[in-house]
Amino acid sequence: MRADIRTAVPEDFRAVLALWQAAAEPTSTDSAETLTGLLRRDPGALIVAEADGRIVGSVIAGWDGWRGSVYRLAVAPDHRRDGLGRSLLRAAEDRLAELGARRQHAIVVGTNASAVAFWRATDWEHQRGQQRFTKG
Ligand SMILES: CC(C)(COP(=O)(O)OP(=O)(O)OC[C@H]1O[C@@H](n2cnc3c(N)ncnc32)[C@H](O)[C@@H]1OP(=O)(O)O)[C@@H](O)C(=O)NCCC(=O)NCCS
């Protein structure tokens, strides 16, 4: 099924949060308030895929002026393996390139087999030997 890929607006937040509940691991930043802050800071960072009036995919293409960060790539279970993940990633890459990002990165949970398989099928490089430190 064809899906339109477009920049999200605040009216999409509820559906995006529902998508993440159904299609992704929960994170402490999944809230309308955080999404409002994201778009205030980086308008256009949230990209969605819509099919038949329903939000079926998402990606955050964040730009802080230094590096492009891809977060929250998710496709509804009933729309997977149809190229939507690839299309969303391409939209994220295009946005980041237009903004001037020369380096982009994404964090992939190593035990998430479908996510690892997806990223391995892209032209992104898997960096070994890097360690991730987090707070919060
Ligand atoms: C990862 C995810 C976004 C992929 O979305 P998708 O729309 O199914 O991906 P695509 O159809 O564009 O797949 C592109 C390629 O990735 C690989 N791939 C994707 N899912 C795969 C799976 N479950 N098993 C094996 N390979 C897979 C395949 O090579 C596929 O190409 P093919 O279908 O022609 O064989 C989706 O599975 C998802 O939402 N998972 C839950 C959330 C998540 O883990 N997000 C990633 C965070 S880093």
C-alpha cells in the first residue's frame, strides 16, 4: 500500500505516540510535551508515513548543527517489509543532508533482531569499538 511521507504536525502527536506503543520499545521521552519541545527546537525533525489517513510509520531526523541523529524509526507491524522503513530513513537522510549534516548516526539495540537486520541492509556502517554512555 502506498504511504505518503511528510513532516509531522502537532495534530499527529497522538497517533505517533500510539504507533510507538504498538511498534517500538517505550522510552521515557514518549510524550506530546517532549514532541512539542522537539519541534520547537528543530521544526521538521519528526517525519511520518501516512496511509489511508492512518500514521503507519515515523522517524525523527534530529539536527543540532553538529551531527544528524536518527531516532524513533518505526513502522506499524501490518506495514512492515514493504520498503517503508527504507523510505523513512531516506527522508530522514535527505532532511539532514539539506540542513548540512555531513555525519549521521543512529542507536540500534543489539538484541532487536529486526532492527539489526534492517540496518545491516542499509548502506550505513556498523561502528564497532564505540561505547555509549547515557544519563537519564
Ligand atoms: C526496523 C523496522 C523500522 C523496519 O521497517 P520495514 O518497513 O519493515 O523495513 P523495510 O521493508 O524497508 O526493509 C528493508 C530491508 O531491511 C531488512 N529487514 C527489515 N526487517 C527485517 C526483518 N524483520 N528480518 C530480516 N530482514 C529485515 C530486509 O533486508 C529488508 O529488505 P527486503 O524486505 O527487500 O528483504 C521495523 O521492523 C520496525 O518498526 N521495528 C520496530 C521498531 C524498531 O525496532 N525500530 C528500529 C529502531 S533502530
